[in-house]
Amino acid sequence: MDMIHVRAVSPPDLTDQVVDLLSGDPSVLNLIVHPGAARNPDGDALVCDVLTGAANDVLRALRALRLDSRGSIVIEPVDMAFVGGGTGAGARRLGALTHAPIWDQVEARIRAGGTYAPSFYLYLVVAGLIGAVGIVTNSQILIVAAMVVGPEYGAIVSIALGIDQRDGRRIRRGLHALLVGFLLAIVITFLFSLLIRGFGFESKAFSLGVRPVSHLINTPDFFSFAVAGLAGIVGIVSLTEARTSALLGVFISVTTIPAAADIAVSVAFASWSEAWGSLIQLLVNIVVLIVVGTGTLRCQREIWRRVGARRERGARQ
């Protein structure tokens, strides 16, 4: 049975309301109250387990009591649990909501990817350099490696969340990080590519114009839109369901870092049309991922909202 573990600190004057709320919900299990046990913040310590499908409603109700501002709420995943028959009624009551994502956790994962420490820019630069080596050596393996190293998808999804929540600050921070990060990666990769050209380190095939890897990157077409759109859908769904393997597949399918690397390489080798094509490829992928990511977030919220409303109507009948 999927569930989360909740640790909370409640002011003493609020504890009775919180306990009544939690104990009256059949989806809440293993409720334990330690009066006066908590410090920083001071108050009563409460722990419980909540069936995943009911977590959104329970957390929303706790926030309505202002427990998050007057005390604290900590959520932890439960990897394994052995419970008795007490979960049956709660699980049956939830129905399809058993598989609903916990939106607080989803948004926390997205916010974590939308932090722009110096390592964010370092990863972008390193990914661009790896991509450049892959381009001048016609190595598809290195292109895939560059895609995996690049951290830009976290910023893209953070922007999508900002649009969904009308959070202008988050949108501006994400766009600024992408702009600065990609410019930095392109400039440093350009200087690196000049060294490659100056010392003649590029592969013989590349110097002769045989560039199958570069051609795939700098010739955007219908499939560029299609792949970016599908990747945007899978990326958001994998974040809501915490499926790391699917998210890794998104990293490998998105042509952002390779396009940035190809801009730098093409300019260094004076291949202007290829540089222009790569720039279009980069912009197409970023824009499509943001638009599709925003739409997928909103669609998922609406779908699960309707599932919850249908369950409530069925419970009242």
C-alpha cells in the first residue's frame, strides 16, 4: 500500500483540531501524539502515515488550519510498510485516487531542479564541451553523454511551473538561468572549438564535411517539434510519478545541449548556416518543452481534480 509518513509540530492550542482532523480520516494510520515533546518550534509532536491517494486532501486541510505557518509539516516517503486490515476501508474509499500524485511533493521536486547554484552553470559548460567533442569526432555516444550531463531541463520545468502558478519571479529566474547558462556554455565551447580547429584535432571525416551527427542537430524539422513535445509530456508525467528512468530518457531525447554545442562548433569552423540551424533547434526545443510542460501540468491537475470530484459524488450517493 502506497503511503507517506508525516511529521508535524503543532502549537498546543491547535493540537486538538489537528488530532480530530487526522483521527477522523480513515486514510490516516498510525497516529501518535507526543504532548510538549517538540522544540524549535516548540509544541506537540505528531506523527502519522497517510495513504498516498488521500495525501493531497489531508495536507490541504492541515494548511487550512495554518499548521504549516504556526508549526511545521515534514513529509517523508514510506518505502515499505506492513499493516493490518485497517487500510482496506481507506483504500476502497479512495478508489482511483490511490494512484494520484502528491502535488506538494511534485512541486518540491520541480523547485529543487529550479535552483541555480554555480554547479548548474558548470554542468552546462561541461555538457557543451562534451557535445563539441562528440560533434567534431562524429560520436553519437558523446552526444548522448552531453544530453545526460546537461541540467537545463530542471530550469525548463521550473519555468513551466511558474507559468502554471502565475509566479513571475520563478519564470524570470528560470529564463535568466537558461540565457546566462547557454551563453556561457556556447562562448566557452566556441573557444574550445577554436583550439580544436587550430591544432587540427577534429576527425578527418569532419574536416572533409562528413558530419552526420552535426547534420541531425542543425537541421530542425517536423520531428524536432514532435520529439520535443513528446519529451515534454513524458518529462512532466515522470516527475509527478517520480519515475527516474523515464526522466533520464527525456534528457537523452532533448536536443538542447547538442544544439548549443553545435552553434559554438559551427561558428568556430565558419559554418554559418549550420550555426543558424542549431540556434533554431535550440529555441524550438526550449519553447516547445516549456509550452507542453505547462499544458501537461494543468491537464494532470484537472484530470485528478475530476477523479476526486467523481469519487466525492459517488460517496454521497
